[in-house]
Amino acid sequence: MRECEACGRAYPRDRPWRCECGHALDYAERPLPDGEPPNFDRDEGIWAFESFLPMETRVTLGEGWTPLVDAPEWDATFKLDFLHPTGSFKDRGAAAVVAEALAVGADRILEDSSGNAGLAVASYAARAGVDAEIYVPADAKAEKRRRIERTGADVVAVDGDRQAVTDACIEAVEAGEGWYASHAWNPAFFAGTATVAYELAAQRGWTAPDALLTPLGHGTLFLGAYRGFRALEAAGWIDELPKLLGAQAAGASPIADDRHGGGNAESGGAGAPSETNDLADGIQIRNPARGDQIRAAIDATDGDAVAVSEAATRAAHDRLSASGFHVEPTCATATAALSAYRDRGVLAPDDDVVVALTGRNA
């Protein structure tokens, strides 16, 4: 079953894609594993954590168990989630959402994405033999669009901003043209991204870091990590939740703006109110579908969100590349934000921090 935490309505797993009240849906609570953590078989990828996953069908391209490496120049540890089959952390969610599509009998799935999520869903749909239709911005990067097309998915280019793309996809879903495999709305996607928390804890000997820092748009990884760590704490496998910290793009930073006011981009100083960070195109989300849940996760973990300027993103991206981390610019918002959090005292000098590097440079 799927439930709405806002109004309490319950629905079957196959439909609808959101509650009548307009809120996103989530899975009903499931029993947690008993006893101590077992020895997980890493060759099973994210499906090693099947006791936490609500679907029985498996779809895989070998996702999961990405490296956790020391980054002494940043006084942090990096989770290399860009080392996934299609080049981003979205493979975690795509594997789970396509498995859910098979479980509910969907024969055609729809997704809207500026790039990474569309490629991931299209790739896993191809792996599972399910038809896919991906809605993308008309000005999406040409190479990402070609990669989606090469999976055999139908690509629909939509003029307008990112919200126009989502609106066009939702219109098609509402018209009965397919099952919505959304990385922003579908709870199966978040069940998949929650595996980042299970992996981190296992890789660290069943301890959580003091803080986890991720880029933050729709909160697909951010919320997944929160739910994963919360499940581990409830199962008694970790002692406490890490502080969850988000990095948003200036000009598309609703969570950070709510907390700190607009014009607060981190660029070595305060950003101008009109400043935008178009370089971080992967998190250009001005109205996240689960904004209330992101805010609740921040409050529950004593976390925070900051806006990062384009200049700070470019400098951080260059620094990452010079150190051998060939990631897309959106990832660099997280390492740029790391300095901001330390400067603000949100992170202590000796805090144990993990930073998620989420997408490979195209």
C-alpha cells in the first residue's frame, strides 16, 4: 500500500501517482530486519538490502556499493556515486522504480528529467524490457539526450522551463499513456536511493558519519539517505542519525532561502539577490515535489541547506578535476558548500563528514 502522510489516505501500489490532496505518497511502514546486521553479498548490489526494499522483483545493471574514499584535501570522505553504470546515483532509484513497475504490471513508464534520471530510467527499462518515454527540456545537453535515445526510449522534448517539462509528462500520465516512474514523486525511487545509507553504514562498520552532504534539488538522494539512516536506527544497526546538509544552486534554492533568506549564495561572500547558478543544472528545482519532507528531514537531523554561487561551483569543480574526480559541475556544489558549513560553524573542525559525488562528467 501507499499512504499520504499529509491526510492519511491509502492507495494500492499501482495507482495513483499522488494523493487526491496533492501530496506525494509513500509506502506503508514495513517490518524491519531483526537481529544484528548480516554479512551482505556486495555482488548483489543494492538488492543485498532486500529486507529493506518493498519490491520482490529485481532489475539490475550492477548498481550499488560505490567506493568510499578518503579526501584529505577536504578533510572529508567522498562517496563516489558517480561510478554507477549510467554515471549517477540515480541508478539506485531507477533499479528500484523499474522493478516496481514490473511488480505492478506496468508495460510503459514515463519520466521527466533534465538528464541523469531520464538516462537511468531509460537504461533500466531497456534492461527489463519495458517501454519508456522520457520528457526532457528542449535545451537539454545534446549528448545526454542522445544517450537516452540510444536506449530505445521515446524522447519528448518540451519547450519552456523545468516545470513545463514536468507538467507535460504529468499530463501524459493523467491521460493514461503510462505509469509514472518519477524520481521526484514515486516512492520506489526513494526506496532505491535509501540504499546509499545502508552501504555507508556497512562500509564504515555500522557507524554513521557525523554529517552527510549532498547536492539538493528534488531531494532524491537527500531524502533517500534520511529514510535509510532512520530505518537503520530503528533496526538498532546504528546509534544515531547523521546531520543532513544540502547544497542548492543559487537562484533555485527554495530550501536554503527559507532558512537564510534570498541572496545568500556562498561565493566567498554573500551572493547578490539576482544571482543564479546555471552551471549546476542538475539541481535547478524551484518547487521540489517533497519540499515539506526535505525541511522535516533537515529539522530532524539538525541539518541545513545553503545556496552555492556559480563562481563557487566552478572553482570547486576545477579543484575536483585537478584531484582526479571527474564529476559534473552539480557535484561541486557539495564540496563548495563544505567550506561554507565550516565557516558558519555548522560543522566542527573534527567532524566526520561524508560528501556524496553524485554524477559523472559527460
